[in-house]
Amino acid sequence: MDFLKWRLFPMLALLASFLVIFYIQDSSKLSQSDCSLLPYSHYWITGKRIVTPEGVISGAVEVKEGNIVSVIKEADWQGNSKRGKIIDYGEAVVMPGFIDVHAHLDDPGRAEWEGFPSGTKAAAAGGITTLVDMPLNSDPSTVSVDTLMLKLKAAEKNIYIDVGFWGGLVPENAFNPTALQALLDAGVLGLKVSILRSGSLSISKSFMCPSGINDFPMTNISHIKEGLSVLAKYGRPLLVHAEMEQESESFPVDDEQDPKSYSTYLRTRPPSWEEAAIREIMKVSMDTRIGGPAEGAHVHIVHLADAGSSLELLKEAKRRGDSITVETCTHYLAFSAEDIPDGDTRFKCSPPIRDSDNKETLWKALLEGDIDLLSSDHSPTLPELKLLKEGNFLRAWGGISSLQFVLPVTWSFGRKYGVTLEQLASWWSERPAKLAGQDLKGAIVVGNHADLVIWDPDVEFEVNNDLPIYLKHPCISAYLGTKLSGKVLATFVRGNLVYEEGKHASAACGAPILAR
Ligand SMILES: *[C@@H]1O[C@H](CO)[C@@H](O)[C@H](O)[C@H]1NC(C)=O
Ligand SMILES: [Zn+2]
């Protein structure tokens, strides 16, 4: 550009620059800049603790148009002269974003319980870059193509992170392969079945929340067998809530027992329920073995709470070659039955949080690889349905609110066991990505989506109202009052900086994830 000319026509230059600025601002509205707190789409992230599949490195990650395009160790970075924008995170940890394969965002239909906007804002603030939404607790449940379309509509422009969807396997669709295939063709990442019920016990109905979870009916082993044979063709997983009421055990609650005491609730859902369900599932999970009739399908047990016989059975199923995995949730690793105060229904969930010995054994199983991955099972509701004042464990809604805090919770409670950053990445990114069939997510490697969380392991804080909590109902979170370490500094989804220290990108640009 001719410098002299600019000097000769300063007014013109000023006018031109205004026009340029207007043009940039205007076009940025149409581009990604509302989706990201960063104004550019090509940049480098540098840091001393970048967690990659080859270990924790000091170096740089190059992000371009939403993808990771290079990962460079410090030694090679030094000699690399071509640079663009650099964001240096120093000693902070740079990890693949968390993938939560088990969350209930209750949208559509019960968005007042959580909903996509607040749920995914909280997730982003907690370092979660992808979550897979459960098919139940929304209204309607995701059990058909039509209901999946309602999910997609509710999620449109309302999700700050990427969101996939599990479909529901229920009696009404289990024996209808055409309907199941249509649901899978429409893109659910797999199917979920709810509680297996052997008997005709009706007593538990009175403990159900009045707002009705009854719209997600129970399945039996025949439904599950049918579902698995369809899933086999798609290579997608079946997720199982494994708790089966035992007819032989009479319901132990009587008038003598205090419904405000946690131990009363604990006795209503004994470990034998989990064990019985897993024993039942093992009759069909064997079909997933190589050469079996459902080869290609996979069974995943959600929210395992019993570290006893249930876990032993799962080890046996793995040994014999079933394609089976199991998750536990942060609340089973953080809390113990003995410590739950009377009347504090924030801690009610199913299966229930068991005693501290059980918790120790869960940790051991996780560290030894017998438990494959972690999830939040974030399952909020309205505060009035938690019956916080009344404190009745038998009548309160069962479900723990946790989504925003699973990263610091896993880290804080895991420190005692020497949990490493690589283990965190395996439990919360790599294996969840595999379960959900997301081969471009879950690790910092070239070609993957630039889904990243940056966090400081040493910052300590208490979960209280001084924090920005983005969940719709912070007062029901089981973690209120808990001291944690590990602060999320920044969260990137497909290269967009969607969250940074108390601030979200102005637009919700997360993508719905549909299986193909
Ligand atoms: C499961 O329920 C269906 C009805 O939905 C019934 O036809 C089938 O026999 C049941 N299977 C078992 C094993 O109880
Ligand atoms: Zn759940």
C-alpha cells in the first residue's frame, strides 16, 4: 500500500478504516465470533501439562477451524518459527474435554427441572465438552423418531457444548425392529433400558415422584434380547439401569422406621437388587461375544453402586469375553451413607449411596480397571420435589445434581488414591468417547475436534453461593458446602472458547451429535 497516498488523504483513510471495521463486525455476526470468546479460529495453545495419549507433555496444540491440527513437544516447538496467536496456559492442565455419557437435562417437557441452556452452561463451566442426554425425565421420553426430533428442536441454538442422545428401549418398541431401526437410523447413539422388574411388587409406586417417571416403563429380559439383536447391526451399545426388585425380600419399611433417616432409604434398595439385575443381564450379554448372535452390540451398566457381588459378576462377564463395560458416578466415590445427615434428601439417588467400605472398594475397582469409566448421572428436579424441608427420603425425588462439579470432585476425592491426569482423561474422555462412538473426540491428537478443558489442580474452593453456579437449581446440589480443589479456567468446544472464568460465549453453538 502506498504510504504517501494515505498521508495525502487522511480523511479518506479514516473513512476507509471505519468501513473495514463495520464490515468485520458485521460479518463476524454471521461467523463464529458469537460462538467463541476468542476472535480467531487459528491459534496455538501452549502449556507445561498437556495430557495426550502419549503422556503429559510440555508443548503446544495447534487449533484450526475447530480441529486439532498439530501437537508439538516443547523441544520441537522451540525450533518452530511459524506462529500465529498463542495462548499460554503455563502450569495449568490442558486436557481433552470431559465427556459425560449419562446426564438428564429434562428438555423438552421438564425444562423447569434443568433444560438444555442451563445444563450445558453448567457443563461448559465444569469442563464438559460433550454430554449424552438420557431418554427419560424429559417429556416425552426419547423412544421414537418423533420424540428424538422434539429433543433436537429443543436443543437447537440452546446448547453450549455438543450433545448426543440415547434412545429408550421400552416394551412398546422392543418387539418392533422397524421402529427401533428407525430410531437408530435417526441418530441415537445407543439405547437405554430402565429398571428390570421381576415381580409384581407395586409398593414402590407409592415412592415414585408424583410428577411421574412412570412414562418410562420397565423392560424384561426378552425386550433386552430383542434390543441387542438390533443394536448388533449398528454396533451401538445398550445402557442398562441394573436394579431388579426381589420378590423374596419383603419390603423392609414399616411405621417404626424413620423416613428422615438415610438408613431407612438405604434398606429399601439393597445391593442384592443390583446383583440380581446383573445376573439377569449376563444371560444375554453373552450374546455379544465374538461369534455370538449379538456380536457387534455392547452392554454398558450405568451407575454401579454395589462394589460387592455385582462387581464380581461383571468381572466374570468380562473374563468370559462378553462385550460389557460399567460406569460408576462421582457421588458414589465422594459420599458415604454414614455421613448423610438425616433429612438431607439432596443425597437421594438410585441405586443409593452405600457405606464407606463400599466406596473404598469402588475406588479400588476404578483404579484397577474393573470399572471402566465415570459419569455424572446428573438428575435434577424442582426443589419442591426434593422435599428439602420435609426431609422424607422415601417420598423425595431420587436424583443427584452434580454436573458442573464432576471434574473437581473426581480430582479432589481421587487425590488420596494418587489419581493421575492420564487416569482422569481415560475415565472421563477417552473411554466415554469410545462408548458413545465418537472417534473424533476424547483425546488430544491430530485430527480430533479441539474439545479441551484447561484447569488448575491446585485452586481450592467451597461449593457455595459465592460461586457462579449455572445449574438451574443450585440449592439441590449434593455438593453445596463441599470443599474441592481443581478450578476450570477455560473450556473449548470444537475450537470455540465457550467458557472462560465466569463468562460464556454469547451464543450457544454446541452441535447435536447424531450417529451415522
Ligand atoms: C416380557 O414382557 C413381554 C410383554 O411386554 C412378554 O411378552 C414376555 O413374555 C416377557 N418376558 C419375560 C421373560 O418375562
Ligand atoms: Zn440416570
